[in-house]
Amino acid sequence: ACAFVCAAATSPLQHRAIAMSRVLWVRSEVFDHGVFNTSVRWTVPKVLEFLGSLRAITPVMSISQAKWIEVTTTRCKPTLTETEAAAYWHVFAVLQQAVLGTMSDWFDIRIMGLLLLCQVFSPHRVTRTDAFAKTGEMWPGHERSGGPVSSPRHSPRGSSPRVAASAQTPLTRGRDTAGALLGFFRQHLGYYLQIACFALSAEPATVSVEDFDLLGLVLCGGPSFRNPAKRVSEAVPELFGKRSMPLKDLRKAIEKGLIWNSEAYPPGDQSHPVAPPGGSLGSLNVTSLTKTTWFQRASVTPVEFLNITGCNDCAIYVTSRVRYCLIAGCHECTIIMSAVSTLCSIQNCEKISVHVAAHCFKMENSIDSSAFLYCHLPPVLTGDTRGIKLAPYNVLYSQNTSVLQSAGMRLDPEYVDVWAHPVCCTLASPDETLGGRSGCLDEPNHSTYHFVHPSNFQPVIVPEARPQAPSAAVQLCLPQTYDDALRAKNEEMRSFHRLLAEIGDETKKRRAQQAIQGHFRDWLQSTGKSRQLADLARLEQQQRQPPQ
């Protein structure tokens, strides 16, 4: 690693020796977060045809967002819906910025093509059917009681029938998935190189270094897993120091050096349920937990890849800054996080509640779940996603401001209602998809998402033994209608405290307190919160012990 950092001071022979020891690996995060279901079932011929029609329309190799949406929805083959075009643009732009470090209002068509080719990789998705619990939290509901209620945005109301979905194998991050992804990349390597060179009709004879470096979006390499090179071409010894290389020779060199990066992407099917962060990469798997509470200690080292998979009936708290978060195959879980600086993706989940501030949030093939969000980009809802309840971010944690700052974020009022404008390209009935796309969201034929009613909106508090700031001093960033409802609820509680304090008879006060405590114990038992309290008490004792 030291030799790699000090390469400028080494001789050409030493350069060559360093290059010879390098490895290549597929960027799993691009497939974990950049592949999602839409109405288009992408194949290699479809991707090449789409790129050819797109390039014929655009005079240059780059395209703006407005032009992308215009041409892909009207003149490209296959055509996209407006919401699909917007979803691809948002997610792809975030990945380009995070992986390549480039941020622009224009997109290289070849980058789009590489990410569209990733869509051909289609691991099985879990979709389960269940009736959406139409509780009082749903807002606006089918019937409005009383006077009009202010809303951050008129939400669609669900009345569409449930469509049965076939049972499929859940997506996990196990060794089988790693092998499948490596096999996919090897099989389609020639097409990736064609798109990078934009030689859509046939494989090019040679590949230039500049074109090959575009593959840095999906491919990484370096002298070791922990020392990735800035440019992927630096990780191919046979290409080192050259301007181009024959494609057949380059293919052999890539296949020779391509392996799975088990340090950055540790398998999620390990025998122990939780794998701690591994070194500077900060990968963390929370896997196959059942009926328990899991609390991650705050850490100075950020978590690069957080994967929460296959958990059932759990409460999970993550207080460190996370770069990528993948939640897959979870059921009846509450997941509370501080900040995800790049992408938070939910896949194949049922009856979960996610509370997160994320730069970009995506939910796919999930039903009857809730998302309490602060985000910079509109949430993306794709696949067989139904019965989703959306609300503003509601986490109270004394260190939240510093965690958000470490992620390059803050709760800015400019984005206070972005969560309420999701990009909805779900695989629903035609009337639902059209309703979401046209913006006529006050229709009764849309069951993809609803809003949590302001009167039912409640903050959640991250348990802390000694919070550095009282919860009352921690501010949320809420739309006015939610802020007013929360203030009214707080005032109602203060009035109740005053009434209780005004009881002069000690016997009556004791009876009132006993009645309150009795109802509270009943609530703890009926909701399963008593188990969570016991878990938190056990975790607090563990946290008093010094870290190993």
C-alpha cells in the first residue's frame, strides 16, 4: 500500500511490479442500489437498441435531464414512462456522483448505457401478498371527517384489488449472489466494453484507456481490496502504460484478475447473525435476527455498506453515518437510522417501518410498510410496491446534528416536503400507474402510497443513557401541518400534566398514577414493547463495558 501511495517516487520496473499484483472486483453497490423493477424487462438487445435510438436523436454524447425525459418517453425504443425516466435519472445520477465523483446537469450517454446494462442482471425478488391495514394513520383517507385537513400534498387513496404475486426466492447478499454477479459480469463483459466504446453494432477491435476507464462505474481494482486505484485502467497490468489494447487481450486480462471483494462486500449468509465493521471499509451486515433489539454503538468510523437482511420482528438502531444502506427481506421490523449520505434501498420487505434521513431513498417490491423520510431527491417507488405510508423524518437523537454533518447533510427546510412527492413507477394496474404519473393524485384508484395523518404523527427517540441534549432541544424539520399537529399534541400533554399536578388529594393522585401505569403496562404487553425495554436494559449494561 505504501508503495502504491508513493508510486511517483518509484522506477518504471517498480511500477510494473506494483501493477502486476493488482486485482479487479465488481462494484456490488451499483447492482444493489441501481437495479430495480420497472415495466421494461431489459435485455441486451433492448439496451443496445435504446442507446442507438437515443444517440440518433441527440447531437452530442451528453444529455440533460429535461431532454432525457422528453426523448426517452416519446422517441426511444423501448419507450419509458415519465416516472420511469425520472427514477432512472435520479438513481443513476446519485451513483455517478458517488462512484465516479462527477456531478453535472448533463449525463454521458455511455454511462447511462452501462447502468442500463446492469438492469439485465435480475436476481429474484420476493413479493408477498397481504391486506393493507387501513388504520387511522392513513391520510387522506377514503372519507374525510370534520372540516378540511391541510396536506403537504394530496395523496392518492387506495381501492384497487390486490394482484397475487408468485412466490420467488428472496434476494440476499450470500455467496450464491456473489457468484451470480461475477458470472453475469464475465458473460456480459464484451457488451460493457461495446457500450464504453459506443460500438453498438459489433465489438471494437481495440479499447482505449479513456473508454475503459468508464467501466470504473461498475468495476474497481487496485493492489489490494483496501487500496483501490483512482482509475480502473491502473489495475490492469497488461494495459499499464499503454493508450489502447486489443479487446480480446483486454478481456483475458480482466477475467484473469476478476475476483469477489469479500472485505468490502462480506457474505450475508454467515453463521453468526451480526458481522462487525471490518477495518477501514466499514462494512456491516445485520442478518437473520428474530424478535430482538439491535443497537449499534456510535462510531467515529463511518459505515460504508450497511446491509440489513432477513430480519423478523426486530427493532434496529443505527447511529453512525452510513454511505449505502440496503434493507432486504425483512418483516415486521422497525429500523431507525441517523443519516445515509448516498442511497438507502428497501427491497422485498413487508410490514416494516423505516426512519431515515437519506440523500436518495428507493423502495422496491415492498408492501404494507412505512417510511419516515428526509431526503434531497424524491423517493423512488418501484416494482410491486403497495400500501406504503409516507411521513416526514421523526427521529430525535442528541447527536443527530453532528451525524448529519459528517454525512454532508442537515435538516434544511428547503427539502422539508420532498418526501411527499415520490416518483412512483410501480407495477400496478394501468389506472394506478397513470394516476401517479399524471400528477392527478386525488384519485381513488391509487393504492401505492398514502400519508400518515398529522394527528397520528409521533416522533421516535433513540435510547441514550446520558443524552448530551434533551429531546425537547432536538429540532425536527416538518411541514407546517405536521409541525402544528405535533405542537398541539405536546400542549395537550402539558395540560394533562398540569391537571395531574393540581390534584390535591394524595390518595386520588396515587390512584390516578396507578391507573396510568396499569394502562401503560397493558400497552407494553399488547404491543410487544416490554420485550424491547428488556432488550434495551440488557444492551445498556453491555455498553457500560469497554469495547473489545
